[in-house]
Amino acid sequence: MYQRFLKTSRLLTLAIGMSAALLGATSAQAVEFKWAAQNDILTLDPHSQNHATTNNIVGHTYEGLVRYDKNYKVEPSLATSWSNINPTTVRFNLRKNVKFNDGSAFTADDVVFSFDRIRQPQGTMQIYVAGVKEMKKVDDHTVDVILDKPNPTLFNNFTTFYIMSKSWSVKNKSEKIQDYKAKEITFASTNTNGTGPYIIKEWAPDQRVVLTANKSWWDKLQGNVTDIIYTPIKSDPTRIAALLAGNVDAVTDLPTQDVARLRNTPTLSVLDGPEVRTIFFGFDLGSDELKYAPKGKNFFKDVRVRKALSMAIDRTAIQRSIMRGMSVPASLIIAPGVNGYNADMDKTGPADVEGAKKLLADAGYPNGLEFTLDCPNNRYVNDEEVCQAVVNMWAKIGVKAKLNAINFGPFISKIQNFDTSAYLLGWGVATYDAQYSLQSLVMTRTSGPDGSFNFSKVSNTRVDALIEAMKTELDKSKRDAMIKEALTITRDEVLYIPLHHQMRPWAMKKNVTMTHNSNDAPKMYYVTVN
């Protein structure tokens, strides 16, 4: 009896061992995830271009001192903890035993180097270290962040302040950020060396980005995806056909006309969610003469012209016919979900063609205007279609806008070189705070983060003063009042013409689970494929 018990026990032990081995083999198996959207990344240099798709994909291999969790709350990343030494000094304790992809150790030297690097003027990422005067190494795993003044958005900003290896950058002559607008290519713009959950194995521009799990990552994946192929597919029909055919597992920027069909496709599921992104028009408000308009004075400097252009736009028609309900008509440059947003301030009225014509006549243009409108055709939801619709609406008030719709890469380089008179742009709020939009878009441009995306040459002394004050105001009620006033002036002076805030449903195969992200940044480490 005892011998039979021993035999049974051995068999049971062997079975358990085999099951465990099989389970281990299953869990170690590669799980591939194929993801498509219309927009390619611009570079692999994490300090070069403040572009949501680029920041998100590059942010799968590079990390910051802190990151957002699923609820957009700041949590530790390369820093494990922090404390205030005094009102203008924050001490960060760095995570130990973290390795870059090349095997080198992550230390305080890399943080200080990355701070000095991201501030270089040829990049557009300075906003993420705005208000930081200096970073000092205390020891290999401690850094003091010295502020100009107390900073209410420091930790939100730091979620996109990515850390590079100093030794790798020096070795590969990449201490300087690439000059993207001059079409410069560097080692760091085509190669990566991060600490994050994935390693970027390949980037073939306009074809694919290939990532694989970083087995040396200090943290653990919350999903099970080990290999990722991201494919930019500009054509809406082609992108959706790839999803319906099963060639990709998910598409995160759906053509609005296809959403209902995808909801009714048995093999797919649609995940709904808003996006903290506002689509708007910008105009050259600074030049005495426009580059892409008949010779003469710059008519965009007249607020009556800008108001007329805004009044002529039927935002509800765009929402209904082009966006298929997947947008919220806007008069503010920030979206719901952003600190400082006020629904009462964001109301839009119906188009007023006759009123717009009168304003143009009062401004001295009874016969209308002519100019070129630059528009991306592969970045935002229905971007070219939206531009074409607005061009047709402006035609009703005598405005002849010539549409120049091009791919986002050359488009963004064009407007960064101020080679434009009027353009469409979208702005997502990575920090979930209105200061980010106001400081980037509306503040008078300087050599730092102030006005870093102010390609319209907007300059308003009162708005500048309000933004400067909100940078350091810790009293929330006072700061919110500053934000409200700055947004009101921006709206009433029509410094930009907001169109709408985007909605952003995603579609995926039934066996895929994703966590929706309102800043247009799907995180692959949350994705599970069953």
C-alpha cells in the first residue's frame, strides 16, 4: 500500500512538474501584436520633436523619472521617490540596477546630461523641463532639481522628459539634438538605447516600426505582448481593410465613416474614448506682408478678418457630415479633460455668412481675400477633408483659400521654418494642464519653451504676463483664474481659430484587450492578446 502511495506521489510530482514546465513555456512564448495608424513617427531622437506619435512610440524604449498610470496619475519610473529640500529644490532618488539596452548602468550623470540636451534650441521638447534652472548630481543615484520658482506642473512635465545614456550619446556623436527642420540625420535619430519595456529593433520610415520586449527591464509588463509591429497606413480604406482582413490586430485612428460598420463586425470590438486634442487654424500674425498671398499688408493682423473667418465656419456641419459625431465643436484651444477647461466658455454659435461678409467689408476687404492654407493629410482625423470643407465655407464670404495638403513630415518642417501664411494644426495636452497649450502656442516665442510651437508669431503682453504668473502660482484658485483670463483673451482676440476637439475610438480584434488613452498614446505594456 505504502509502495503504491509512493509511486502515485512520484507520478503526481512528475505531472505537476511537467504542467509547470508547460505553463512556463507558454508564458515565455512570444506574443506578437500588429498595430496600425495613419501617422508615422518623425525621428527616434527622444528630444527632437514634440509630436504625439513619436513621443509615444519612442517612449516605449526611453523613460522619464516619472510616468502616468492608467488613470493619468503620476507614479515613479526611473526615480523611486522624491522630496522637497526647499520650495525650489526637489530631490529625486533614482532607481538602482537599471541598465540601458547596451548594458551600461543608468546613473545621475545620464539625468543631468539629458536635461542639458533637451534644452538645446534645435529641438521642440523644452516645454517638458520648463521652469527648471539646473539639475545637480548629488551622488550616482540622487539628483537635485533646482527650480527658478515653485512649479505646479513639474511632475506632469517630467512624464515626457526622457533620459538618454550619456556614454552612448558621446560614443555615437549624438550629444546634440538633430536639427529636424534642416533635415539633419544623426545616429540618435535612427537608433535608440533606452531603459524601457521595449527595444526598437527597426524603423523603416513610412513602412514600420518593430519593437521587442526588453528582457532586462526593471519593471514587468501588465499585458503579454512581447513583439510589436507598428505600421503607418495613410489611406483610410487600406487601413480598415487590413483590420477587417485580420492583417493587423488594432487600429487606433478610425475613419469616422467606418466606425458604425466596425461596431457591427462580429470579429471586432470598438473601444470608445475622448482625446485631449484640439484641432485649430493658425495664421501669420507677425509678418508685415504674407508669404503666400497677393502682395500688400498682412490682413490677418486685423482681428475683424480673423473673426470673419471663424464666423464663416459651420462647425456643426463638420461634426455631423465629416466627423460623423466624433468631435466636439470648439471655441477654446483646450479640450475637456484638461485642467482649466470650462464648458461655458467653449460654446460655439451657428455659422454667420452675412455677418462675416460685413466684418470683412468693415476691415476694408469687401471683395474678399486670397491666401494659401497648409494642411497635413495624414495626421489628424479627416484632416484634409476638414480643410477642404472649410475652404468651401470661406468661399461663401469671398475668401479664396488655396489648399496645400501634404504629408505631416514635410508639413511640420514647413511650418517650423515659418514657411506658411495659414495652417491647420492639432494640439494634444501631454500634461493635462492648460498652461502647456498656452505656453507652447500663445506665448511670445523666445529661445526656450515659451512659444515653442507659436508658428503664428502671436504676441500679446497680457497673455504673456498671465502665463508667466501661472508657471509658479501654487494657489489653485488663483492659477485657474489666470488660465481662464488667458483662454478668454485667446478666444476673443481670435489668436487661433479652434474647430473641434477630437473623439478617438479604437478598433481591435475580439481577442485583444487595450486600455484607452486620451492623450493619443496607446501603451503596449497594457495590451493583452488572448
